[in-house]
Amino acid sequence: MLDPYFKTAFRLKHAQKRLCWLATESRVIRDATGVLFTCEEERLRARETFRPYECREQVVGLGIAGPVGDPAAHRKLFLDRYPHLATTRNLLFLGRIHPKKGCDLLIKAFAREASRDRQLRLVIVGPDECGWKTELENLAAQEGVAPRVTFTGPLYGDLKWGALRAAHALALPSHTENFGITVVEALACGVPVLISNEVNIWREIEADGAGLVGDANLSGTIGMLERWIGLTAEQRERMGESALRSFANRFELEDFARRFAACLEAA
């Protein structure tokens, strides 16, 4: 609610929300013992949306449970369903197929850079919530990369983890992302991430060397792919190791639970 993206993306809704803010919500935020944020960027961006804005801010993070089970079995499960991806270098999008996620930017950037790596494939995993998939398929065809783009629809459980295990990088060039659970899921699998600086945990990713960050536009997305394709095998391996460390140090569920409990105890 407090992300400034929605001020311009949905102006009418924002005007309605502003009335609610002035009537009640600003006092709810002001009078709360604490307002908890999942990351530093979320905290900073929340200050830009409504006035008056006053609250007791605290960044507590967010954690997820990592994958359970045999990584090789997860990978095999996915590749048994999509055998044409078994010998390729797979760039994975995982999330809702929605304009705010930047899927069109990703397809266009992939088309610009795909000729530099003949083994590269783009795998788009997620539900088509607003009927955008057909338009994206047409875009891939117009850009001349349709045979190298796979739409799987939504995947769950071990099959989803298998898609991550079979990925060489996860790409999420979102126009707005309050946290980015799929980014953290990729880190838990040791998969480097290519994200826009509108994904709110971009500062942590950049600091940890767990991926690459670019602007949430076409040139920024192309730049990320260009840099990633240009990495050596050793550099990609180190980035994957950094991804695992980033998950363990920042996003592991039990550590988050302890931080959250400490926050409640202090309050």
C-alpha cells in the first residue's frame, strides 16, 4: 500500500486511498507501537507516498523455508517434463505473468542478447493472471526468439524447485516488487539473480554479490543480461556460492523468526 509506484500506475485508486489515509490510516500508522518493514528499501520508499506520514519504523526482514528434498530429484522431475531444457543454459522467470513484473522487457532483452549465447533459453513460469500470455508469445515471435522461449504455466512444490534447480539464473526486471519471494527462493537454491532496482531487496543482493542489478527499463535489462552472459564459468560459480551465503545470512526462516520474536519482546 505504501509503495509510491501505485501513485502513478493507478492514479484513481491512489486518490481513493488518499482519502482513506487522511480519514483513518495515517493515525493507525502514527499510533502503532512499531511499523515493521521487510527491507531498508521498503522503509525508504514508504515515506514517499502519503502525507502526513509519521511512524516508528523498524526493519525486521523476512524469511522463507528453503527447499526440502534431493536437489537432483527436483531437477530431474522438471527436466523429465521439459526435456528440451536439459542441455541448455536456462534463464528463469518465476512469478505472476503481469505487466508490473516486466516480462515484456525480459523477452525483448533476451531477443537482443540471445545471439551471444546459442545455448541460452528463456523459461517463463507462472500463472497468467490478466490474459497477457498470448501477447507475450506474439512478442517473442515478433522478436524472432519464440522457439527459445518456454511458457510452462504455474508450477508448484517439487516441480517449482526443479525449475529453480535447472536454472542458471533467475531474472525479475519488475517495475515494483515489495520484497521478491521468488528471488529469495532462487538464492536458497544457489541460483544467481538478475533483478531491477525496483525489487526492494536489490541493495542486499548487490552487497552480497548474489546477482546483478539494473534499471527497470529495457536498457537496464539488456545491460544485466549482457553482463551475465559475459561472466566466466568461474565467476558464475562464485556468484552462485554468494547466493547461497546471502540466503543463509539474511533470509533463512529460523533466523528471521528469532529477529521477529525479539522485536515483539522489545515492544
